[in-house]
Amino acid sequence: MSEYQHHLLTRGKYQIVALTPDAQFEDDDIYAYAVMSSSGVKLRQELTLSDARNWLDDRMERERGNPSAPMPDPVEAAPVRSTLLRPGRKRR
């Protein structure tokens, strides 16, 4: 199945697009809404436009550093630590 994006809204460096299976835009054909970055990466897909707007608003609040905005999941935010030893070192 092909996926076509139809621009609906721009906020800052993000866009919300409607996703349809056809190149022609028909409201009845929308199966989801996506939040896209300025580079064209799909960040989130939601079933409703209001859910996509809410997710985008939350993300923009976090980027502004608003302390009342929900924090990201600590597992996702944790840096990845390498388990490899430096060359020439022995494990004790």
C-alpha cells in the first residue's frame, strides 16, 4: 500500500500531515495523521488530528524547557554505555 502525505499544519520546525492511500486528498480516505520533522522524518503517527496536535504541543513544551511538561521515559533518555574495554586493558 502506498502512503501519501497531505500537509495540514506547520508549527515551528514541525508539520502535521494527513495520511491517505491515494494521491488525491479526500477527507474520507484519511487513515492517520503524522507529525513530521523539518527534515521529513516521521516522528509520530496518531489516529486523530487532535491527538497529533496534543503530542506536538507536548514535544514543543519539552523543547522549551517547561518544567510542567511531562519528562521523557527514563529508559529512552538514558545514554547507552559501552561494555567494551579499552584496547590493551584486562578485565579484573
